[in-house]
Amino acid sequence: MLYRKINKVVLSVCVLALLQACNSRPEKKEQNTPKPKPNIVFILADDMGIGDLGCYGQEYIKTPNIDRMAREGIRFTQFYAGSTVCAPSRASLMTGQHTGITHVRGNGEYPLPETDTIIPQLLQKEGYNTAMFGKWGLGLEGTAGEPQKKGWNHFTGHLHHVDAHYQQPDSLWRLRNGKLEKFDTPEGSYGNEIFTRKALDFIENQSQEQPFFLYLSFTVPHAELVVPQKYLKPYLDTNGQSKFTPETAWPDGKHYGPQPYPKAAYAAMVSSVDNYVGRVLRQLKKKGMAENTLVIFSSDNGTHVEGGRTMKDVAFFKSSSRYRGVKRDVYEGGIHEPFIAHWPGKIKPGTVSDHIGAFWDVLPTLAELGGVKKLPENTSGISFVPELLGKGQQAQHDYLYWEFYERGGKQAVRKQHWKAVRLNVKKDPDARIELYDLSSDPQEEHNVADDHPEIIREMENIMKEAHTPNPLFSF
């Protein structure tokens, strides 16, 4: 009898211990297992208009890979670049500041200052492996804006923005052992082919354990309309001539290289970007990383009329879509950009968003996804993670602001459905403000300033409030 009682006691104690172990272990494991940080790939085209992509209405140029990104992800219809030309737009993207605050507010070799903390620096501190391939333009060798000083672990590309004008560079810069060095490229090679191969190799060499941030900054379809034959061929007829006749040839001996078929070449360059995007997406899938990688595609400013391209060509392709203006304009065609995000399993496929955002929102968004706890001071942006993932209430901007220093100086404000534009600010800081109601007039054809003096006063106050003095750029 005593033996049976002892056995029952022992058995009860063992069962109780086992139950406690079973109940406690999963809970402890769940608490101590952090969620993996997502990989991030940001792909930026150079001078691509919002109307150049099939998913935004393009009829002539083929962009199947980017269109698939939109079908499988989210396509924004009200997203804006940081500026209407390259350097300030990319500075806005990297710093999270609009051009009333940024140090770099115009084209030229103006380096980012040491005091600016940009996206790769924030993510690098959170354990990200950071890489940039392509056009930098925010700091030459020996300046505070050198890539390695701004958080990049890997870099191959152009430091000087004018070097990026040419599609077949004879040399590029790269980081080796943490230092910049210049190297010769193979004869006849195309810069963007090199950047894409570097990006694919970078992804191939990444592990599942460490997150990465890849910035692929192309130089197409920028003004030198020179493109590999494999991309041009679909836009030529059986006689090797452009399908888009009539064409006006761009001659040799000018700043940009010659091109007999500017329209066909531009279409080919857009398609080349699409091909590069497709290769990156396939590489991520091949590595089993697609479901933990956010891929964003956009362009730095509106389409251009340089290197043989004319406003008639812009109109033919409807590169600015229905919008007024091109690169260097603060009308919609110069700053209203394609913006597409792709993240299988996280972003609902086929989402179309009319959220109003801009490049300076990218820093706080990527920072939130990367686990950054504190944003840099003077950040203008608002994270759009809720809109991206369809979770929670999305915060909205009170207004968006741009200023630009070429062609007389320009300012623009977007506040809800109102758009204000002020031109020739250098000559007259109090120049009259144009006002457009984008809800009924997205083409900015009808200036309604005289009908809304109270809105004009509000826009004028915003222009004063948003502008901060800058030693390099002044009205």
C-alpha cells in the first residue's frame, strides 16, 4: 500500500513538472525570437516621366516587369520627387528633408554636409549591409559627402553628376577596403549594365542572417540617348529604322552623343530600366529572399527635353501623362513621379493608393521598417508604413513644399487639392502666385488665384515658413 502511494506521488510530481515545462518553453521561445528585419531595395530611374510606364498608361513603350511590380504590389498615384532636377531630388530622398531645408537645393557638385545623417547611416547602425551602385552626385572624393562617409559599405558608380551624363563611361569609382578608387571600365561597356551586374552579385552574396539595403541608382533614361542594341531592336523595323517616324537625328559633336532615332532610343532606355528591375526581382526570388524584401521603384524627376529629345517627343509618348511640364518645372510634370512598392506577403497585390507623399517620406518609412528608434533633426517626412501595409491610420502632410533655383527661381506648394506655383522669385520675391485646383484641373491649365485670395494668403505664408536661408542658394 505504501509503495503504491509513493508511486502515485512521484507520478503526479513528474506529470506536473512535464506540464509546466511544456507550457513555459514555447512562451519563452516566442518572447526571445525577434522578427527578422526586412531587406530593402530602392531602384531609382533618372529623368523618367510618370507616363513612361505601362502601369501609368504608356501605350508604346514596353515595361512588363515594372507593370508586374504594380500588379503584385502597390502603385501610388499622388507621389512626388524631392525636386525637379537630380541632385536636390536625391538629396531630399537621402536626408528626409524637403528643399526648403536641404543643404543641396540645386544641381552642381555640392556635397552633403557632415551634419546630415542619411538613410544608409541609419540602417547601417541597425545592422544593415549597405550598397549603392550607380549615380551618387552628393559628394566628390575628399568631401564630407564621400559614399563611405555616408554609410555605404559597398559602392560602384559615378561621383560627379556630369560623368553620369554618358552611358558608356571609360571609368567609374568604387569602394575598396573602405577607400575610394577610380578604375577603367571595359571598352564599349555600358554603365547601367555594370551597375545591374554589381547589384545582382551583391544580392547573391547576402546571407539570410543579415539584412541589407541596396540603392540602385540608374542614369537612364537621362539625356544621352545611347543604349545597347538589344534594347533598341524592338523599336526598329525590319529595315533597322525607327518605328516612330518621323525622327529628327541628334548630331555628333555636342555635349551628348549622337542618336539618329531619339524617340526609339528613349523608348529603349525606358525598357532597359524595366529589364534591370526584372533581373533584380528574379535574383531575389532565386535567393529565397523575395518575401522578406521590400522593393521600391521611382524616378528622380520628370522627363527631359535634352540630347535630341523634344517637347513633341514628350507629347508623342505622353511621358508626363496628363500633366503640365517636364524636368526643371515645378508644375506636376516636373515632380509628380511613378512610385511603386513590391513586397510579397506584406503588400496587398493590385493596391492603388492616392496617398499624397514625397521623397522626404522615404527616410522615416525605411527607418521604421529597419528598427530605427530616433530620426535625425529637421526630418520633413512622415512614414507611410501604414499605407504601404494597409494597417493603421495613415498620417497626412499639412502641405508639401519645393523650391528650385534655376531659370529665375521657383516655388511650389501642394496642400490637399490646391497647388500654388510662384515663378521668377529671384527677380521678385513677391511675384504673383498661380493657383490650381488639382481635383478638377490636374493639368494646371486654369489659374484660379483671383477667385481665392484667402488660399493665396495661406500659400504665401507657407512659402515663407517652409523656406530656410541657405549659403549656397538664395532668392
